[in-house]
Amino acid sequence: MSADALADLLADARAGVAFTGAGVSTESGIPDFRSSEGLWTREDPRDLSFRRYVASAALREEAWRRRYALWQDPPRPNLGHLALADLEAAGHLAGVVTQNVDGLHGEAGSATVVELHGSTRRVACIGDAPRAGTPQGCGFSASHTWAFARLEAGEADPRCPDCGGIVKTTTVSFGQNLWPGVLEEATALLDRADLVLVVGSSLAVEPAASLPRRAQRAGVPLAIVNAEPTPLDDVAEVCVRARAGGVLADVTAALPSRRQASA
Ligand code: NAD
């Protein structure tokens, strides 16, 4: 189905929610997991499990070195992120629920962003010996720039300034539980949605993928923009099989004239 049908749905939406995955950020140069160029073709992200992070100071030091190096030339929002921010500002979207950890929706200007899997841009104390995938920190949390300043000061594995616990970005690693309240926050946004727009997600990761499925079953129209097929294509009102940036930019640019035409 076409981008025109997507523009029609968006033109009518007043509280749409974008549900995004790694595919919305590939055009910013960040690889996804499952497509042909994805990370799983090169390395197994499960190597970066919560259990291993807690157990190995060497792995934490390597993780901080990598994050610091990446931040020297950070990725920028692309046309897709910017279009979603414009759609929110124009009153068609109420916000974004994202599986991404890159912080690019916020940087693009989206005001309401629920980050289901946390963010590389924030760090938090996870305690001294957290077990069973649950952080047990003292409540310390800061921008990732706090950690970068500690690295520049010579600490290879910055520790919590309040309690000495292990510090980690708020990203949810394999074997780590979601942060408390985040699923409820996403559900509350989706419960008020009059459209769910999936962008760049294989809809293969649970419990995240259950959110658009639940909304669709409750009668909310579903639109999907994804480069490859997804398990929800058959129940979507509109399914655009293409790279997200160009499609979303074109659709967003076309909306004001559509509103005038239907007025
Ligand atoms: P996924 O890798 O399972 O699926 C990505 C989907 O996006 C694929 O179906 C692919 O065909 C599609 N895609 C790729 N480029 C596209 C483009 N330009 N336009 C439209 N579609 C495109 O990703 P997922 O569903 O988000 O699940 C993977 C998990 O990996 C999530 O939990 C996420 O937190 C994490 N992750 C995040 C990032 C990030 O923050 N940018 C990057 C990699 C993985």
C-alpha cells in the first residue's frame, strides 16, 4: 500500500503514537540487529549481558572506552526522526514509544518519548552486586557526560559518587529487566492512541512488540513503515515497505495541503 494512504491516516490522527525500533536509526548510521547489514551478522549482542557487565570490570572498562570513542563523532537525527517530531508538533502524534537507546528522537525534537530499553545518554547506579537482572542502585543518575568526565579524569570504570556501586548506562542489556514503570508509561500513551505508527521494527522483541499488537486488537488502526515484512503486516491498515526517512519526510510535507483539501 502507498504512502498516500499513510498520509490520509496521519492527517486524521489527533493522538497517534509512533512505535519505533532500530530501523528508524539505520539512516543515521547506527546498525540494527536483524536486517542483512544488522549487528547480529557480525557479533552477538548477548555477549553484552547484564550478568557479564556486573561480573567483569574489564568488560565495563571496554564498554566505557567504546562509548567515549563513539561520542567523539555522535550520530545525528535523520529525516525519519525529524518527521516524527514535526508530526507531534503539528498535533497528529501524542508521542513516541521507542525500543531504541540512542536518544535521537529527543534530539530531533520529539517532546514525549518513552524509551522502553533505556538510553545510552543516561547513566545510573546499579548497586554493588545486583542479581537476577535487577539493578539495585542507590538512586544516583546522571547524564552520560558525567561518566565521560570521570573517564577523562583517569577512571576506567567510574563508580557511583554516592555509594561506590557499579554505574551503567540506563540501556536494558540482555538478561536485564525493564526499568520499573516504563511499560506502564508506554501502555498509558497507547491506551489513548487513535493511530499506532510502527517505524523500523521487526516486531520480534518482547514485551515491546506486544504493545502495538495489543493496541491493534483494541481497535486502534495500525500503520507500518518497515523495510522488511513484520508479523503484524496482515492486520495493518497501511503497510509501506520502504526506508523510513524518505517516506516519513514526504508524508509529513504533504499533510498541510491534505488538511486544506479536506477542510
Ligand atoms: P530489529 O533489528 O529487530 O529490526 C529492525 C527492522 O527495521 C528490520 O525489520 C529492518 O528491515 C528495518 N529497517 C532497517 N532499516 C530501515 C529503514 N531505513 N527504514 C525502515 N525500516 C528499516 O530492531 P528492533 O525491532 O528495534 O529490535 C531490536 C532491539 O535492538 C531493540 O530492543 C532495540 O533496543 C535494540 N537496538 C537499538 C538500536 C538503537 O538504539 N538505534 C540499534 C540496534 C538495536
